[in-house]
Amino acid sequence: MQVKGTLEAIRDNIGRVVVGKEFAINLILAALLCRGHVLLEDVPGIGKTTLVTALARSLGCSFKRIQFTPDIMPSDITGYSVPDGPSGELLYRPGSIMSQIVLADEINRTSPKTQSSLLEAMQENQVTVDGRTHVLPQPFMVLATQNPVEYVGTYPLPEAQLDRFLIRIALGYPSLAQEMAILDRFNGDSPLEVLEPVIDAAAVVELQRQVDLIHCAEPSREYIALLAASTRTHTDVSLGISPRGALSLMLISKAWALLENRGYVIPDDVQRMIYPVFSHRLILKPEARLKKRTAQDVIQTVLSGVVVPGAL
């Protein structure tokens, strides 16, 4: 497989619909490559749903959108069992989660009970219904959206749920030139409606295997461990990065190296990926929030205080 050419083809195809946002697109591709899930957190109308739909269509994967509302039930997501006529045997009726690319739209508008129905799927690539385990199709990826400025009628995601997301991304508003390009591009038929896949699901799985071959040397692994440990003793942090968070940083650093057409991780990969990986996992102390300190501020001080192992 020509990895570089394939990844460029995916990016270019998404770029036919999504204007700008190159870094966000690369982040989502990196998460896909290392079998991770993504939390898209931004104001309405930025293009979160459009981006996810363009990704699914470019990959030729099955795609389901779940519109989270207060009345949605866990069985709507995981599926349920029904008796099969006279025999009474329970037959599984798949829920919306049984798809390769799943958009959990406005995930914070449903109850914690329904939110938690995603946990097993996101961690173990399976769901359990009435004691029976059902394996999810591969590749499998959850991309969830939430609005960070509207809290009425919402249920904040608990730490356990947030930790299942490999990265968190904010798209941000487009520049003037980008907004003009959006208006021009959608002045007629939507390019999303005619978007064709450039690879299939089997090719995506093969790309994911390529990440496993990327080398992360001991100094890079030590650097990641030192960064994670530094968050646990930071004066503004009440809950630092867990070993799962450190592992997530290593995995996506390997995926980023693959996107950069390298077979090994360098400190720059770790430094670029630390913000989207760590920012939603850090729990700040109340007094730090009162001083308007942010997770990004903490990460910046952690980066400046940890020396790259082996660097002079």
C-alpha cells in the first residue's frame, strides 16, 4: 500500500467539501489511524457534522448519525433482543452503534445513563445485550459533538466518558477568505452530495496496521511518561493525566509520524499532540479556574518544565 498517496487522497477528498481546517482534518485522520475516538467541541454552524460526513464518505465506510436527545434510550444505541415467534429464541436487533463511523451529535443532551452505553463500544469494540456480546464492525470510530457555550438542558460528560475520547478538537471560525470560499463552494449543489469514496474499509484497517509498525524509541516514551507525571504534581491540577492518557499520547504521536511520512516518533510529534490529548483529561482545582487558568495554560507550563530526554 502506498501510505503517503492514500492519506493525501483522503485529505484532498475531504478538502473538496471542508474549507481550511487542515490541522483538524489531520488530527481526525491520526485518531482514525490509531483506532481512537474524537470529541468535536465548538459552537453550532462551524461544520462539525459536515466534516464527519465527508470523512465517512471518503472512506467508503458505513455511517450512522445518532441525534442525542433527553428521551433517547441506551437500547436505541446498543440494540435490543426480541423473541422469535413460537420458538421464543431471543434475536438481536442492532442499534445505531453497529456502524463503522458513528456521529454522536450533541452527546451532552442525553442522560448519563445513555451516555454510558457508549463506554463498552468505545473501549472494547463490542456491545453486550442480554448477556450476549456483539462485535462491532471494523474500522470503528465514534465522533461526538457538543456545544461548549449552551448548558441549559445538557448533561456534562463525566471524566470516565471524556477519557474514552482520544482527542478533543475545536474547529474555530473560518477566516474571511475561507468563509468566502465556503459561500462560493456551496453556491449551488452541495459538494457533499456527490462525494465519492477514495478507499474502502479494508484499506482503512490496513492503514491502522501501519501505525503499529511506527517506532517509538525509549527516549520518546520516557518523555511522554515525564509529561504525564508532571501534570499530577502541578499546583493548578486536582486530577492529572492517567496512564491511559499517556498511552493515548504515544499512540497518536505514532499516527502523526505516519501522516508525516516517517517511520519513527520525534519530540515534535509529542509536543504537537499533547494539547488535543491532554486538554480534556486535566481536572483543574477550583481556585485555578477562578484565576481563569485553563488546561492549555497548564500544558504549556508542563512542556516548558520537562526537558526532552537526551537533549543537551
